[in-house]
Amino acid sequence: MNFNELNFNLSAVQWLLLTAIGIYTWLTNRQAASTQQLLELRTRIVALEEHVRHLPDQTAVTDLLGDMKAMRAELTGVKDALAPLARSLDRINDYLLREKQ
């Protein structure tokens, strides 16, 4: 084995070693990016679960719907009770305007 063959072999080994290090670095960085993305997704999922946990369930929505129907019925009753009062107030107002002269 002469010096030229040994130099060529060392060059080839150096090239193979650098290629292996490059591939290893690429795979590691890719894995690190995947880990970072996984961490971000987990954080988002936890935030969404926390948000969803505070939302009302079906029974609460049904109860609210019943309460809204009851309030609508009460408002209709109040409107019906105020209609005669408004007519009386209009008559009093007309009377006062007529008797002022």
C-alpha cells in the first residue's frame, strides 16, 4: 500500500463519515421539529379541552330554553297588562289638553 492509496482511502472514509454525520444531523433536526410541533399541538389540545370543559352541556341549554319560554310568556302578560294602562293614559292626556283652554 503506497501513500496515494492510503490518502485516497482516508479521503473516502472522511467523505463517508461526513455524509453519515450530515444524515444523522438532518434526522435529528427533523425529529426535533416534530417534537416541537407535537408540543405545540399538545398545548393547543389542552387549551381547547379547557375551553370545552366550561361550555354548557345539553341539560343546561335545555334549561335555558325553558327559562326563555317562561320569560317570553311573562313579557306577553306584561304587554297585555300595559295596553289598557296606555289607553287610559291617552284619555287622561286628551282630557287635560281639552280642559286647558
